Amino acid sequence: MTSYVRNPLTFVWALLTIVTLVSWLTARGGGSAHVVNVTVTLVVLLIAAVKTHLVICHFMEVRFAPRWLKVTTGGWLIGLVALLLGFYFAGI
């Protein structure tokens, strides 16, 4: 049992769970569903980017991968977040 508790993946899983709850509470406290709140949207998208990075690094084990794969996945994540924010701000 203690081997599961000391496993780094257990810590990352617990962190992902906590961050998911924080994201949900942030979005929930953001007001009405029909009101656009830029701050809430930015916080939730940035939390999603952090969660994606943790999943890619720890559960897909890219942290042990060659440098080109780390750079590619990091660039993909940055590009995706930039694209989503661009679409969001273009629609406001």
C-alpha cells in the first residue's frame, strides 16, 4: 500500500484532481452562464494547459522521451492554447 502512496504518479494524480476541482469552482463562481467573464475563461484555460502538460509528461512519459518529442509536445500545447485564446478573443 505504501508503494502506491510514494509513487510520483499518485502525487500527480492527486494534483490533477485538486486542480480539476479548483477549475470547476472557478468556473462555477464566475457568474451566470450567459455572461462572458474573461478572467474566468483565462484561468480555466491556463489550468487546462497545466493539466495537459502534467498528463503528457507523467502519464504519457514524455519526460523520458527524446528532446525533439518534448519540444514538439510543448509547442503543440502552446500553439493550442494560443489558438483557443485567439478564437475566444476574436469572438468577444
